[in-house]
Amino acid sequence: MNSDLTRRRRLARTALPAAALLLIGSAVAVQSSAPAAAAETTLRAAAANAGLFFGVAASPNRLYPIVGQEFGQLTPENDMKPDRIATSSGGLQNTSGADTLVNHAQSNNMLVRGHTLVWHSQAGALQGASQATLNTFIGNAINRWGSRIAYWDVVNEALEDNNTGRRRNQWPHTMNRDANGDGDFFDPGDTDVIRDSFIRAKQVVQAGGYTTKLCINDYDVDGLTVQGGVRNRKADALYDIVSNYRQYIDCVGFQAHFNDNPNSIITDDLQANIQRFADLGVEVHITELDIDDDLSNNDIGAGQAENYRKVVRACLNVERCTGITVWGISDSESWRSSERGLLFTGGNGNYQKKAAYHAVLDELNKGRNTTTPPPSEPPVDPTTPPPSEPPVDPTTPPPSEPPVDPTTPAPTTPNPTTGCSATVSALDAWTGGFVVTVRVTATTAPISGWSVQLTLPSGSSVTNAWNADRSGNSGTVQFSNVSYNGSVNAGQYTEFGFQGVGTATGLNPVCTPA
Ligand code: 9MR
């Protein structure tokens, strides 16, 4: 196992010193039983003992001591969204808020969830952007923080409201094309912004050697059913997406904003739904938990604390449910303050624990109750599919057409005497399509620009490229640097990528310094 990953997992299990945290916090009656002698006194430590993280969404102006004391993971509530940090060409801007949060998390040994890369909402300058521009942004954002981000929400809220099970009819999903009209976007000839964004994200993570895991996140996907026992079609649609793209998706986020909307209630089959995703080999996280304090319109009505307990228990009972994040610290500072959905009251760093807090702490302290091995073993790395049950791979080429082995880069011709070399550093191919990453290295001296020429097999063509300008789509295609990646120091490299239809065998990229 790589050492970064080992370290991250160790950190996730490290309890903070519990010293000052045994506070009598709340005037509200504690509904949980008295903690046992060995019980932990913070959410963070109790969760770590059970082998999961307990986190919080935060903003730079709310980094009070409680953040690092009670929580082992941090999600920027707004500071990493495209409307904050993306330029219209997919570059980065205004990253200071995000940097502050990442630094704070790092100095408090907290995991970070990046939120979010591809989203129809809060898209800012990226609104209406092409897949190529989204890919550029994905690359820039992932590379900025590298392994300091444990989990990235690559695609957020791709599915429509009202339990239809359909993708949103909004950009970026309006870029999708169902080539054979079979009602899904999973076929090789289809265009799917989810697939293409995950492919790009995976390439960037692999090229950078990062430990970052890539997640898809949505709301109203929590239970197998919604109110009235109606099948949760939105959850089923998410399940189909993860099944089809399992090779690129490492984790699934259930936002878990529970209220009295018929599609947003807590059902008894929450655990079974978590379990079926976990059975695909992905980690499952509860990513944005808040629970309306007045769920009077649904059938469960047992009180907010008991509802919190139920959600925490459902996660604890599935070993691959590896984290829970609440969407803010205190009711008054929450996006839905009138529903009093969080674990604390108060504000500005002066917080009081609610009954819900004590219920969560108590439930975490009870630990997992799984039939699978105990959590001393880290969760299976989802980038390594279990050998017994390989993930569904919709892209496996038919036997008649031997697949290109992505672990064996196509032959390349480095040309060190000219000052730069080009190699295929990653290649992902499926029946009828491919994605290639090309690495440009300054061999002996710094270069200030480059161009790379390669020849595609007959019948193949490039459909989009990122981090390079290109001329030509088929036959011999020329790629050259863009404004931000022309300068490469001696011995260093930069990478660009392209996607295409057909095959990508025998590429032989040749680099010329500009
Ligand atoms: O909590 C966030 C709030 O401060 C913002 O105004 C809002 C804007 O869309 O986004 C909220 O966070 C959302 C999250 O990014 C995605 N899932 C739903 C969350 C609550 O709306």
C-alpha cells in the first residue's frame, strides 16, 4: 500500500487528545444512555475508533477550535465550487478561501472533501462550458491540492428531482447524447458528461500519483424507497451509473438532507441502500447530513436525535460506509436554519450541544455491528476491484478486437537531442473509443514551448483535447502548448490529453520544442 494512503488512513483513525472536551454541553435533555467508561468524548474520536471519519462543512470565517476538536474531516461549504474558483477557460482564481480551509484541515490532521468539480449549479464562469473546458478545470483543480484532498466530488447532483430517475435536463447534462436511442448514456458511442468527467479526473489522479478518491454525490438517493414504499428511482439511477462506471468511481456520497419532502425522508431501508452500493466495492459516505427537527409530516416522527441515531447506525452497520459529514456546525449558521437540523445551537464559536449531538456520540461509541471483518483492516481500496467479483466494465472491447492494454503504453520515440520528448503516459481504451494522456518532458534544458505530432490509426479521430491546442482530427494530428504549460524546466514534464473515437494503437508521439 502506498505510504500516503497508509498515513491518511492512520490519521483518520487517530483520536484527538480528549482533554478539554468532556463538557457538560447542553441544557437539552440527553436522550442517549450514559457513556461507558472507555467511551470517547468527541465525535471525531468516537468515529475514528469505529473506523470512519466524522466531518463537517465549513467556511473560512467559521474555523473555530471546535472544528478540529469535534470533526476529523472538512468539506468547504462553498469555497471550492466553480463559481468561486473557476475561470471561463477552466483555470483557477480566488483560491484563497479554499487554501485556508485545506491548510486548516492539514494542520488539524483532518481529511478534506473537495466540493465540487462538475455541477449544474453555482457553475459561475463555467456555466455552459464544453467538456474540454470542464476537463481543463478538473485537471487544474485536482492538481492544485493533489493528495491533500482525500475525496473529490467530481460530479454533483446529476439527477433530476421528483424521483424520475432521469439525468437533469440542464447544462452540463444537455451535452449528453444517446447515440443508439436505448434510453441510457452508457454505450460507447454515447456522450456522457459523467463518464467523461470521471475519466479525466482519474487520469489526473493517476498521472499525479495522488491518493485522492473520486466520488459522485447526490441528494434524495438515501433509501431504497421513498415515502409510501415507492421505489427510489433516483437511487436506482445512481446505482446504474456507479455500476457502469465503477472503474472510474471510487466513492458515492448520499447528501442526506432529510426533511418532510416525500423523497427526502429517512426510511428503514437506508442501510440496505448503503449496503448495495458498498457491495459494488465503492466507499459510501453520508456527505451533507442535516435532519429537520420537525419531521411531523412523515411516518417516522420519533424525534431528531433518534433520527440522527438511525442514520449513524445505518452507516456503522456497513463496513464500507467510511464517513459521515454534517452540513455545518450550528442551526443558526446553517443553510436551512429555520429547520434546526444540526448538532449544535449557538453561534460564532460559542456552541451548545443538542440532544442530537449526544445521540450521535453515543451511537458512534457503540461501534460497528457488521458481519464482515472488523474495521482494524482499512476499507478495500476501490481502485483495486475485488478479484472475485470484477466490476461491470461496459467498455471491454469484444474478443474479435483485442483490447489495447492501458498498462502498456504504446511505443514512443523520445527525441532527447531536440530538447523534449513525448510519451504516452496513460491510455484508456474501450470498444470504439479511447482517452490518451501524453507526457512532454524537457530532456536536457528548459523549454518555453512545444509541439507534439502523432499519427492516429486509419478510421480514428480526436473528438476533444485538453491542456493543448490541436490542429487536425485524424491522420497526423499536431498538439501544441497552451499559455500555461509551454515552459517546462529541464527534467520536468507537463501533460496533455485527448479523447477520440476508433482505436489508439501504435501512437508514436514526437516532440519538437518551440
Ligand atoms: O450550504 C450551501 C449554501 O451556503 C449555499 O448558499 C448553497 C448554494 O447552492 O449551497 C449550499 O450547499 C449545497 C451543496 O453545495 C450541495 N448540496 C446541497 C447543499 C445545500 O443547498
